[in-house]
Amino acid sequence: MSTITPDEVFHLTSTPMGPADQTIGQWKVNLIPEEHEASIRQYKIIHSPTLQCSRLDFDSAVTLVSTVPHGFVTLAISQAPIGRPSVNNRELRPNEVIVLYSNEPLHYTCEPNETLFTLTTTLEHYAQCFERHSTIDVLTHRKNHSFQVANFKQMESAVQAINAYFIDTHGAAARQRSDIETLDLESDLLISLLQSLTPAGRSTLKVPTRKMIALEAMDYIHENTKKTLSMKSLVKQLETTTRSLHLGFMDAFGISPIAYIRNLRLANVRRDLIRNTWPTVTETAMYWNFHHLGRFSKAYQNAYGETPSETAKRNKSGDLHRLLHSQGDKHAL
């Protein structure tokens, strides 16, 4: 992706003078950076009155506040390497696709280095695609503004379907397409996405035991992130076996339980460092159960490309900048 130039780059600052309201496809969005500065790279895959599909790359945490355009439906897939984004104050699970209906509010907080694929289409076009091709109706089957995919491989297939069109639409052949070919491409993209989300043998309603264990484990982890969690404690809490928990988690979410817990805690540490929740990096790490500071610092640097101290220092500088800016505004008044 790095060799392809973004169609648009949004540069954000947390100062009152920084731009906030932006237009992304049919969306009017208020963008609020968590840190002093942030940028979003937008790649337009398809952009027409019927369907808009984009890839958004975030370099740091940003909150998007908006409302689904009237008469449209939106599907979005997050690829967040560390931590979990939140949708309307609920953390998104790795096997969930965001599904939003016409005029519904959106309050979405992304993670640093996240990629977000968004597809917005008219309700009429959406209905035509899933009715004609026997795909799943994710609007009907969604819960809490999201649709839970049967397994992580299907989520990967959905991303691959969008990426295939991303590469195709940015190739030389894309500039030679007729209007009819472009319309066909719009339908093909939505159909491919819905097909990849449609579970095999979906007439079978029984959820596999391993998946049930994985879902229970996921809920328990999110509710008890501050506790000391281990495979042994999870197995005991869920009354299962290590094998069932590990395999179920890998199938459902594409990651082991312990790696997921570590990533979730690293994300919480970063959030607290940005907000200056605790006086020192050490206190922040200890609060989130990182007791071996050397290993913690290395894991954090691998995840975010900087040390915890660098994150803390930069955001303390950002707070000072905002304070001075605020004082300047008061004097100007």
C-alpha cells in the first residue's frame, strides 16, 4: 500500500484552530485527535452516488463523530494490530464487522496504526445484492451496531475481497473502464463482501462449543482487564480445558488469549500515558499488570515504534502547548 499515493490526507491538531469537520464520501464527520497531532490517509476504492468504499489509515488514535447519511447503510471492518477500537462506547471484538443503518449516530474511536475499511451504499442497492445472491443480511443479524462473523478466516476473506478491489481500482485498467463496467464493479464488491461474511451451512443454528468458550473468554477478559489473568485462571473460570480455550480463541479471533490480553493492556497503557492518568510510566505499567518493566518496555516499543517514556513526554509537551494556546486566547479576549 505504501507505493500508492493516498487520495486525501487529513492533518488534525487538538488546538481550537485545527480543522475538525471533514467530508468522507457521503459522510460529514467531526474528527477529534486523542493526541496533539494526528493524520488520516484516505484511499478511495470506489466513489459513486450509489456506493463509496474507502481505506482509512490512522497514525494515532482519533474519534470520529457523525451520523449515517439518510437512505444509506454502512459496513466497516477494522484492522487494529494492538488494542480494540470502540463503537458507540463499546469495544469492538476482532470478529465483528460494524454495521450501521440510515440516520444512526456514530461515535467511533480508532487505535494507533489502525486500518479501517468502510463501505457505504444505498439501502436499495444493499437489498438488491443480498436478495439476488442469497448472501446473509448483516443488518437483520447485527447486534450492538455490529455483526459477529462465524470465524476469523471469514473476516480475513472479507478484507481480502476489499483489498483485491483496492489493487484493481488503482491499476492502469481502472482508468479505461466504461460506466457500465464501473456499475458492475460496485455490485461485485458488495456481493463479494457479503458472501465472505456468509457462514457455510448457515441453516445450522448451533454454535460450536469451542466458539462459545472463546466468546465467554472474550467477555470475561474485557470485564476483568485489570486483574491478573492467565491461561490457568481463564480455564478455571470458564470450566474448560487449555486446548479448547486456545483453539477456540484462535479460530474465532485469530490470536491466542494471552497475546490478546497483552495487546489489550498495552493499548490501555498508551491511552493512560496520552491522558497523563498516572504521574509516571512505572505506575502506569504496574496498574495494568506489567511488573517486568524491561519486557514491558520492549513489547510497547515493538507495538508502537517508540518507548513508553517517549509517548509520555510527547503528550506532556502537547498539554503544555494547549495550555499556552488557551492562555493566549484568554489574553486576546
